Amino acid sequence: ASRMEIPRLKGNNDNLFVVHTVPTYDVNYCIEWDKSLRAQRWTAYRWDKRNSVNNTSRSNEWAEDPLIPIKDYNRTTLDDHKYNGYERGHMLGSQDRVNSYEANAQTFYMSNMHPQLSGFNGDGIWWNLENRLRSVYNKDSFRDTLYVVKGGTISGGMYTYDKNNNLIVPNYFFM
């Protein structure tokens, strides 16, 4: 966890540091997974010339994260996100990884999601912030490498539960 974009790890037995890689440029993104809350604490990634190109489209490959053990780390499932009153809000957006099909498909892992209200996700505030980040800062004229961290507040009771009580819903999001 010594990469520039990685926040300080909480570092207890309830957390797992997960690194998703792709053959084309090594690390796609990282997360810190809290097994007791069944949620990621943050998603960290970077943009550079290699991963900021447009070579594919949205995969829609919704899937459980194969790097999070089901039993020991309580990974979230597709069923957890069904009929819970929320949208699956990407932390690393699908549009931020269109450089390869595999990189894009990894953004659809449930571990990269937080439940978000439709008006916040879809065409709402989160979507607008993501688009601003893409349009202003993910440009060769602005950066050589840009480090990004996104997540939701899942500490100190700064969350609620979805209507099925399967997933926590952060009160606040950051990027």
C-alpha cells in the first residue's frame, strides 16, 4: 500500500486491501474493504496517458468481486443490491476505465459500489462531479499523472441501511 494514491489504511483485522490489476498497465484500482460493514472505505486510482484512452465502451459486467472472499470478508452480492431502493453508484466510474474491456469490467465489481439515491447518482450531483473531474482534470494538458480517491463515509455511524438492511448507505461521499 505504498502507492501515491493510497490513503492511510485503517489497518485492523476487519479490513482487506484489494488491488485490481490488468495486463495492459498493471494496477487498475485499489480499495480498502471493511468486512464487518460489508463496504469499501475508499477506491483509489490514477489517470495517466496509458489508461486515459478510449478503446472500448461500457461493459455492464455486474459481478461480485473475486478478490474478496465470500465467507471471511463478507463480500457483497448482486442480490444485495436488488430492490433496495438505491442505484449502484460506482466509485471508479465506468467511463473512467474505457481503455480496455477488462479494466472497464472491473469497475462493475460490487466492491466498487455504494448505494446511492437516483437523483444523486444517475444525472445528479455525483454524475456531475465525475464529469467535471473527467473533463477538466483528466487531460494531458493538465496532468502527467492524476491521483484520485473516492468513497463514502462508513465510519462513526455516518451511514444508514438500505430498506433490505443488507447494505450500508453512506451519509456523505467524497472525491
